[in-house]
Amino acid sequence: MTRLVEFYWCHLIKLCAVTELLLICIVYLSLFVSFYRLMASLRTFCITVICAALLFSACTTSTPETQPKNLDEAITYFEKHWNIVEKTKFKIHPEQNAVSELHLTTGMWIRNTWIHGNRDTNLTNYFHRLGIFHPDDISSIILTSLHRKLNNQEVDLPGQVKVYLEYWTSMNECKNRQRKQAIANFHQHNVGDLITISMAVDTSDGERNAVIYACPQNDWTFNPKVDLMIVGIITKKYFINDSSNVFFTVKIKKLNNPNTTIGMENAMVGDFVDFQLRGLTIN
């Protein structure tokens, strides 16, 4: 009996020892898991802080190298940062093609990085003093000047500026003429009047679409074999936002070339079509 008690007592002691060891392992395992989770969270936090700091630094850092103050510094930036392949690829293309191809890539980078938003105003003020205000014009002048310098040609900044000034003068004069003519047509005609509208037809994509040419190239000669003549009755007169932004709603009575869309919309006799009068030819 005594031996039996000793036997069970010995095994009980061993079981307790094993249980204690298991409890210790569980405790250490729990501590390890908690420590691992803590380190993972800390690592994530550190990465987030570092990325935020780098992003903030990239957005706020302004150096003379990335924020040129004039055309010469802008050209120098690309001469320094473009590799030989990029420079060669740009310079071997004809000037107009080279600049146009980069309008939505490098040109957009110039506008977004140096011109738009809360940027260093030195560069924009430099061009404003020359009479150049549109961001597209600024980026085009920079790229054109870079192309000419890479090809050892004269930059001719005054000549470039003259082209843009003449363009905007012509554009503004054209828009003023269109505005005055639109207002005159609006007041000259009344609801119920029968009018004739002439529109140029664009067939460049293989389809026939009546359009109004935008300023400044809005002069055209009506060709009855190609272009669209619309005879209709004014059913409504109105303007939107501005008293010079005037419209007619016209019920179509006759079309000389029926298989023609108007502003990419199908139109046929009997339809009601809204026409903005600016740039529209009315007889």
C-alpha cells in the first residue's frame, strides 16, 4: 500500500512539473506574440511617419534647381537632369513636333511643378513681364528654347513672345466680333421668325458633322455641296449665365444635306435643336 501511494505521489509530482513547464511556455509564447505584434505595429508606424516626412519634404522643398527664376535657369535644369538619350531624342525631331509630343508629359510636369498652384512666383512673374500669361504658352516657350539651344540655334525669345502676343490679340478680337454679332442676331430675330443657318461640315473622320469653327480661325466659305444649310423657325430665345451667352431653339423645316449630325447629335426635319449664337452664321 505504501509503495502504491509512493508510486502515485511520484507521478503526481511529475505531472505538476510538466503542467508548470507548459504554463511557463504558454506565458512566454504569449509574451512573444504580444512583443511581435508590438514590433509590427511600431514598424508600420515608423514607415508611415518616414513616408509622410519624405512626402512633406518633397512637396515643400523649393530649391533654385527645381524652381527656376527665368528662362535660362529653366533650360539649364533640363540640360543638367536629362541624360544623353533624352536630349538626343528630343533634339533630332523637328521643333514643332518635338514640343507638341512633350506637351502632355514634360510640358505638363513644367506646368504642375513650376507654374500651377502655390509655387515660387519668380518664373511666372518673369513671363508675365513679357506679356505671357497662359501656362501652356510658358511651357511651350521653355521647351522650344531648350530644343533650339540643344541644336545650337538662336533661342529668339522676343520672336517667340511676339507669336503668342499676336495669337492672343487675334483671339480676343475674334471673340469680341462673335460676341457682338451674337447679341445683334439675338435682338434682331424673334420667336416665330424663319431663319437660315449655315454651318461648316467636318468630314475628317469619314463622317459628316456640322461644326462652328473656334476663334481665331473661324473664317470659312459656304460650300452647298459639302456644308449644311438649315431652314427653321425660332421657338425659343434665352441666355445662360451671361446676357451675351445667347441661344435659339429652332424647329428644323429643311436640311440641304440630311445625313449630317449637328455637334455630333443626329438631327432631322421636325426636330428642335438648341443653337448657341456665338460663331453661328445666320442669314
